[in-house]
Amino acid sequence: MERVTPASAGVSPRAVLGMLDALRRAGVETHSFMLTRRGKVCAEGWWKPFAPEYKHIMFSFSKSFTSTAIGFAEQEGLLSLDEKLADIFADALPENPGENLRKAEIKHLLTMTCGHEVKTDVLSPTDNMAADFMARPFVYEPGTHFSYNTAGTNMLCDILKRKIGKNLTEFLKPRLFEPLGMSDDIGCFTLPGGIEAGGFGYSIRTEDMARFIEFVANKGKLGEKQLLNADWFDRATAKQVENGDGTTDWGVGYGYQFWRCKPEGVYRGDGAYGQYGIVFPAYDATLVITSAELIMQDCLDAVWTHLLPGFNDFPVTGEEEAEQELSYRLKHLSLPVMPGFQLTEARDALNGSVFIPDKQYHSFTTIIGGAGCVATRYPVPLDDFLKSISFIFKDGKGYLECRQNSGVYALDLGLQGDYAVTDVNGVPFAVNSCWRSDKKLEVLIRNLNAASGRRADFEFEENKLKLNLDWTPPIGPGLAGTDYTEVTFSKMKAG
């Protein structure tokens, strides 16, 4: 995508700075953003250790891809939104299916109005997702009651597989990903039954998000070619159903897996912990954000309050100083880092020490996890148990060496006042550590494909090691695989 300055694109640099400042004041942990105007990138940034080359878990932003796939399938005559679920999944119907279930159609899955009173499990309890989904009571007449339901989006992926014989990514690749020039390694988490989790499972790069949202903003048009009919996006991004009282951006209407926003005409794709693709039709602009935030409204409020008034019809003048400041800020974005204190005696006493788990624990990378690590297709199986950890210090650096069933790897502890990135079986882990005392080593660990990270406090006491784990930010376990708060080890005796 072509790059231009914000001022030349008619975007106030002060407005972008105001948004960044508001995000910081609100405590939003932003990982990346990319702002486009008239099809060109005019501002972008990644908070170190996150970087352009790393994929980021999308969570429910994935739903917008699923919606688009259904649009392609409808355009090609492969399905109709009026088709009944009872006909498509005749082999998975419960005994004596009720009238509401018999009325439910594909369009009701798209609008989250299939009739369930409460959402069904994101991960189906069995491999038969369709049977599990339809066994839940359809309390309401389809189309009359909005209930956010990720399992319903996964059912749309099941429909694609049944009707077309292809999973979501395979179907979208020649129709969407390749024409838009998106990365060729885009992937989606696969559910136990073999269906891709289009409700939450994509991991993609920030620029891929921007390319897709630009396509949505252009209503399916790429250059002079109409890949997907504009009518689909007119419907998909319109208010198809009421979903609240309008006091938040999650209550002003829902389309086909897209949300309406409080500012007039604005809509978005949206994922848990703050993964956004926002379209501003009146200004020919889009904004994508990846983050790990606790109060998602804070992020959107920063955009509405500060960025939205900064769009202008003509190039912005008189803000040269602000543009220079913005350029500097965007090059030096970073999550907080701890200083590289060196405690020589503590380091030397620990060097080479090996610690054995006091009980059977999963692999260390599973222990530290990170919200979304399951959906990022982390390749180490849950039965890959940890055998030992040891600490190695050399050449001014420190390493945590982990031995587990699948092999041995060493995490660079990042003891030099910055994050160090280690690739573990294709997954980038960023680590920054600091000695808090001669008996305590504090370690910040980020799975850069996931949303959250871990703060790991290693506390040493004679021949014991206690590992205390907190979330950073404190968003809770989410989709974090096996969750731990405390792990204990015993020091292996020499000889």
C-alpha cells in the first residue's frame, strides 16, 4: 500500500497525536495501528516488541472474513441466505426439533438472531458442532432476538464446508487474500471436528487487516474490478437488527457480522481485547488497531473524540511541528520495559542451575500462554510436558533453557533493558527481565502472535524455585490453553 504523510492526506497530525495520547491515558495497551485515507496509508505504528512482520490474533474480527465468504458464496449461487438450517444439517437435528429451529435460516446466523437465548460454547463439547449447536433450545422466533453467538459464525463455516467442500481459508484465498495481495501464510484455528473457527480463529498482520478493511470500505471493488458485489456490503454493514440502547458502540445495531458505531455512518469489524477495523465512509478513511485492552469502549472513544474531527477535505497546513513530533513518536512506540539491572553475585550463583518441576506441568510455552495462544495455532501439543528449566548467563545475556518432551530451546531473557525475541517452533516470544533482588527475577513474556502476556516472578530460596504468574495486562485467561498462577520446582543436586 502506498505511504503518504497525514497532512498531505488531509488528516491533522495533531488529531493523530491526540488519539495516541488518549489511548495512553486510558490505559489501552495498543499493539499496532494503521490509518488509511483515500486508499493510502498516512499513519502507522507498532509498539515494540510488536512489529509489522508478526501476525496477531484477531478473535471476533475473524467474523468479518466469514461474512465476506458467505457473500462470495451467495454471489456465485452456491447458497442462499434463506436456506433453512434444518435442511442443511438434517443429519444433525435433535429428536422432535421445535418450530423455531425449523424456521432458522442462514441469514439468522449472520445477524446473531437464530433464536438462542444465551450464546453457545465457543468450543463445542464434542466433534459434532452442528448437533451440539442445534441441541440448544431455540427459544425465540428467528430474526426477533439478538444474542451474540460465536458458535453461530462457526456454523457458517460448517455450511461452507458442507456445500462447497472447502474450509473458510481455502475458499477465501483465491477470491480475497490473493487478489488483495495479502500474506500467503494467513491461517485460521481449526476446531476439533475439522471446521475452521471463522468466529474467532484468524491470525493476520496489521497491513493485511488494512487491505481487507479497505476492500470492505470500497464495497468489494479492487481497482477497476468488482470482486464482490456492492450490494453485499450495503447489506452486511447496514443495521440489520437492533442490539441495544445506543449508549455504547455495542448497542447501535448489527449487520452481517459487522457492528454499527455511534458516529453516524461509521461501522467496524471487531474482536475481543480490541482488534478493530473501522470504516469512515464520509471521509474515505479506514483505521485498523490491534491491542489488549480491558475496557474496549475507551479505545473507540479516543478515536471518536480525537481522530474523527481531524479529517479534512484538503491537505492540512500549519501543523509542521506536530507532524515532526508524530513522525518521531511513531518510530519510537514501545510497551513499557524494565531496566537492565545486573546483580553479578546473584547471576553467578544461579548460572547453570537446573530445576525439576515438583509435579507434571505442560510445556513452558503453554504455561506462559497468552490470551489467544490456542487460536494462534501454537504447535506444541498439550501433552508436551516440561522436564526441567535452567538458567544460563554468558556474554552479558541470560537465557532460560527449557527441556520438554518435544526438545530443548532457550528463551533470551532480555536482561539488557529491552525485549529480546526468541522463535520457539515458529512462534515469536518477546522477553524483558529485571533483577528485583538477589532472590527474585521478574520476567515479562509476550507471545507476539497472541493478545496478552505474562509477568513471571522467579523467586529463589535455597534449593527451591517458585514461579508466580500474572497476566499482563490483567485480562484473565481467555483462550489461553492451560492456566497457571503458581509453579514450583526443586533444584537438581550436582552429580
